[in-house]
Amino acid sequence: MNTVGIDISLTSTGLYIIKDNQEYYFNYYKSDKLSKLHNKLDFITYRLYDYKINEDFSNNEILKMLQYNDVTNKIIEDILTVIGDSIEDTIVTIESYNYNATRNNNSNTLIDTVAISTLLRIKILKEKFKIVSFIPPTSLKKYVCESVYGLGELTKKGKPKKPSANKLGIPGGKFTKSEMFLAMMESKYETKLKSYLTEDVKYLYSLKNIPKPLDDIIDAMWLAYIGLEQYNI
């Protein structure tokens, strides 16, 4: 069974695919400047998409939709190229909309994220994948925590007494991108990304924010693995 995880965003979408036990990493970004981390993670296929802004509101809205259509086409093309004729043996898991985005950004960011996500959903659903599922960001964090660190403390009747938490005592519901990264590095999964970053775990976790494209790739990886775990495959 093949698995695909997609963490869609306006600036840096992460795509992770496992086919026949081989890993495929993709990152779709709008900046033509690659950081040191981009260059270090040289096993990732980077796709730069044309990003322009028009001062006229209406023309800018049209331009954005054309750009979103372009990047989502690239995502679909890469998935189909890797998967080939085994599309009906493939699970696709996508992170759902983050309705808390307006807390740190503005309503336009949420609207644009919904626009690009909806375009991708329509194109995904047109294909004949075995399973397509969507996971809310909060559920993804809790699932990751339980998958790596266990279910947490239970009462004698088997009901949750304390929520699942990582080794630092941080519960899954409060995971940030940093805890998602740490969980991947402490998980059972042996990946190319883990082998590249083993010596950098403490440094990367100490940063205020996990740098791009790592944060998006990590989420895409978790979505792919959780897709397999959810369906016991």
C-alpha cells in the first residue's frame, strides 16, 4: 500500500510519498531563495512556483487563483508520476483547514488558504485513490503524541486521567511545530530526514520556530504515516 501526506500552505507546501518502501519528498515554495537548510536537505525535490502581485484588487485575485491552480497541478503531477499505475492502492491524507489562522494572521490568509486547499481537494477527488481522508490540525497533534508517546495515564475504568504527553511533559493538544519535529525524531520511523538531522535535533528544537521547509515536510510525513496507521495497513 502506498501513502501520501500533504501539508498545504500558501508559501511552502510539503508533500511526502511512500511507494514500495521508497520515500519521496517534495516542497512547493514561492521564494527563489534557498536557505542553508534547504540545501542540506538535498533529497527533497523543490518546486518553485511563479508568485506575482498586482496592485489592482480584481486582477490580483485572478492572478492568485492562476498561481494556486499552477501549484496544485504540480502537486497532482508529482503524485501521479511517483504512484504510477498503483493509484488504487494509495491512501492520501491531507491536513484540514486551520481555522485558528486568523489569530496570527488576517482573514485574507484564511480565505486564500481555503481557496488553494479547495482546488487541491477537487483535483485529488477526481483521481481514483483508494482512500482520501482529512485530519484537523488539533487531531493531528494529539494523534502524533499518542502514536509516539502512548495514550497517557488512564483510570481503573480505562478512562483518560491525564492526556498523552511527550518526554518533556507537553501534551499533544499543545504541540507546536517544534514538538511535531521532536516527535518524528523520536518515533519508530526510520527515514532519510531523520538520518540527515540526527545531530541537529537539540539545535533545531531550541529555535523559536522550526524553519522552512522542515516544518511543512514534517507535517506531511506525519499525515502519510497516520494514514497508514488509521487504516491498520
